[in-house]
Amino acid sequence: MKLEKLSDEFYEYEPGNGTRYFILVTRIKPAGHIDSTLAFMWLKHGDRGGMGMVIDPDEVLDLEYFQEKTGIKNQHDAVALLCFLGEQFRCRTGGIPMLYRGHDWFRQAEERGAV
């Protein structure tokens, strides 16, 4: 399948959970499609490489599915990255455990409409 690269965007995301995330998002459009998708990568390893997946911003992104496809084992990191995708790209998220509602950084993300 041929992909058209539309843009690259680099983010340094600090949600308030004590971690700084370096993220690369490339907007791509598969040949013959009208809408673009997102190629998401968390540059976990020294800002040089990491874990990623292609995301359709119109579909609900479930926490467990996100962790499985990206290989992110730490749920805390996965939830923070879903908050990022919700804030920046209005991705809809699901499957986030209620225990995160007790964290200030998560409540702030909810108030911004990220989750």
C-alpha cells in the first residue's frame, strides 16, 4: 500500500505525572483514501527509537489494545500517552481504569477534554 506523508510533528509532553514523553507523530494518507491517519511513536529510548502504531483518529482507542499494539507494558505510561492523543488529536479513548481519576494530572486531562 502506498502512503502519502502529509506532515511530521515532534512533541515534548509533560502531563504532570513526573515523566517527560518525546513523541513523533506523522500524518499519513493511504493511497485512495480521503482521510488521513496518524503514525504515532513514543521515542522512549534516548529520543532515538521507541514504540508506535498507526492510529485512525476517528476510532475509539482502547487502553489494552493500545498497549498490545505499541508494546508499552507500563499502564501508567500508556494512559498518559492516550491523554496526549486525546488532547492533541481528539482521539477518543476507552478502557482506562477508574483509579486514574484520583490523579491530578488525569483529572486535568479530563477537564481539557482529552479522555
